[in-house]
Amino acid sequence: MLSRFDFPPGFLFGAATAAYQIEGTRFGGCGPSHWDSFAATPGNVVRAEDGAVTCDHYHRWPQDLDLLKAANMDAYRFSTSWTRVMPDGRTVNPEGLAFYDRLVDGMLERGLKPFQTLYHWDLPSALADLGGWTNRDVASWFADYAEAITRKIGDRVETVATINEPWCVAWLSHFMGIHAPGHRDIRSAARAMHHVLLAHGTAMERLRGMGQQNLGIVLNFDHTDAATDAPADVAAAALWDGIFNRWFIEGITKGTYPEQVLAGLAPHMPANWQDDMGTIGQPLDWLGVNYYTRHTVAHAPGTPWPAIRDLPGTLPKTQMGWEIYPDGLQSFLTRMERDYVGNLPLYVTENGMANADQLTDGAVTDQIREDYLFAHLAATKRAIEAGANVKGFFYWSLLDNYEWAEGYEKRFGLVHVDFTSLERTPKSSYHALARALARND
Ligand code: FCB
């Protein structure tokens, strides 16, 4: 069994969460976001559930930070909510700032390094009304929000990530329609694919101008295999890899978007998008890699661009139906180092699995999650041995929480949450990780 001593000195272990998924939007003057209206629209979210209360982390945060500390963790990846800080998207809510001020101090008191994410998907409704990610002005709105929260807590956070998973913000939400705002429109999608990076770059410039350090972004990657060796399937896999895995990192590090993706999106891109690539290409101080699974894709004859279909793979799957494939994490970490960022610090900012956990006699035994977690830690270690400069690993998630379109149905936590009593119960995977992270073996 791996322990912290199998990793380089100073390697950070932590867990991740996001504001909308755990805090509860009913409290503290938080404004409405596009997730509230998306969830209130029939058919979008399991049982039309939303984040109004969720884990009530807004009130129970001291207990949740205690759980991180008791698991011997070094760091906590959390997000600040745009709607809590600016309920109408532009006007600062002092109660919201005060909440994050307390939260960050609470982390430091417990010896936890704060890893902040600025945007984990809770776009204020007032800005959604103006077109949200399809409106180019989102870049300056986002930089204003970034500046306001950074003025309050920037002196104490260890790192700042601009955007969590731009692919989900743009493609999943504006082309596939699976996340808020639920658009299925190639023009909206092309705009969001570009504006999300423009917002990233604009906020990087603004924060760096304020002297803020350790600025990065969190990208998600899915290992992609072609269903067969047929040239059409191989091309479909390459196109999917371009849309999912290459678009954002190449926009940032190479100043260009992948050719075969532009072949489909160019007619729908905002005018003169090329002029923004300098802003988008602000140097990163670190890169976050989220990794969960593998995709097997094939050409979908007779359908419009991108003409790709997803096939169920053959590997064991999690409760999400996602295949378990730890080698993919190793290969993305080495690919980032080799093709894009060289020796830049990398963090695994999310990795974890959903499981149909059962609370029995006050305990949850989730051996399968323990196996998943340690297999991905081993993959991370192999990537480090192969030369990737990986500095930390965050499990998704600390708590069972609001899993977006899946509502409260899918449990990713190291800690079980009863969504009626809001009682927290650490699972066996939590205890296994705490043992592995003990500092004085
Ligand atoms: C990621 C999200 C996170 C959570 C996990 C399961 O895509 O960043 O909020 O939903 O997936």
C-alpha cells in the first residue's frame, strides 16, 4: 500500500469540492445562478434537485475542515462562488466576502493550504440573461469578480485557478446541453469555447497585475481510444481528442486551436478571435489536471460534424458508468510535460469515483473507491518517475454532494452525507487514505 513517503518531499495531498455542490445557496445573501434555473426546468436534473441546501457547508464548514485535517491532508481545493461574492454578477456582497475570509482563515488554522478555484460553474443569472459565456463581455465581468475576491483573500491562498474544466463550461453545456445553461447550439458552443479562455486570460492578466502569484487553470482530460482500426474511427478519436483534450491546452500554450476542430467550428467562431490569442496565452504558474475515465469512440456515419459516437467500453465501470482506467492519468501527466508545459508544476486537481455506497450500522465500506484511489495514486507516482513535475493530488470529493445533472444520486465522497440529517460519516476509503497520509510512520 502506498503512503505519502512514496512521493517526493513536499508533495501535497488533499481533497476537492466546489461551492455550488456543497455550500447551500439559500444562505448568506447568495444570488441565483444558471444552475438554479437549469435544475428547475423539467428533465434536466435527476428529481429536479438543486444546490439550495446540499451539504450546508456554509454553516458546517468548521466540521468539514476538521475532517480534512483528521485525514492528515495538506491542502484543500475549494471554489469561491461568483453568485455569493456578487449576487447580481457585478455588485459585491460583503457577507459573501466575509464567508470566504473565515473559510480561508479556518484552513490556515488547521495547517491546510488553500487551493482556490474562481469559477466552478455557478454563473450569476443576471449575467446568463446577457448571454453568459456566449457574450464576449464575460471576460471583463469575470476579471472584475476575480479582482474583488482576490482583494479579500488573495493574501492567504496558496494558488488560484481561474476556470474549472473549460470543456464542461463550453462544450458539455452549450453543444451537448447536459449542463447549465443546457444549450445545444454549435454557434453558442464555438463562442463559449473561445470566451471561456478569453475570460481565463483576462483574469490572469488582472490578477498578475495586482501581484497575485501561483496562477493556473484546471483542465479535464479523458483518455480516448478508437473503437476499431478503421481510418474513419481513428479520425473520429483524433477529433474527439482535439475537442476534449487539445483545444484548451493548445490555445493557452501554443496560441492556436487544433486544425481539425477549427474545420468544424470556424464558421461559428466570434469575429477576429485570432486577436485574442495573446491574452489567452498568458504564462501559467501551474496546471491542474482532472482525470476520471476513458472514452471509446467511433465515426457516426450520416450525422453532421463532428460525427462521433461514444461506445460503452469493456473495462469495469463506476456508478457514473465511467470506465476505470488509471493508466490514462499517467499518460496525460507525461503528455502534458512532453508536449505542452515541460517542467511546469502539475497538480492532479480531481480524480475519484461515484459508488452506490450504503450506510450500514453507522459505517460505509467502499473498498472499490479505496482501490480506485490507490491505483490512481500509483499512476501519478509512475508519471513522476517518468519525469512529470507533479506536485500534488486532490481526491474528488471530500463529501458526497450535488453531482450536477445527477442531483444527489451519485456519491463521490470520502465522507458519506445523509442529505436529510446532513450527518457526515467518514467511509472506509477516508480511513485508508488517512492511514496512508500519516506523517510519523
Ligand atoms: C468534474 C467536476 C466536479 C464533479 C466531478 C465528478 O467534472 O469538476 O464538479 O462533478 O466531475
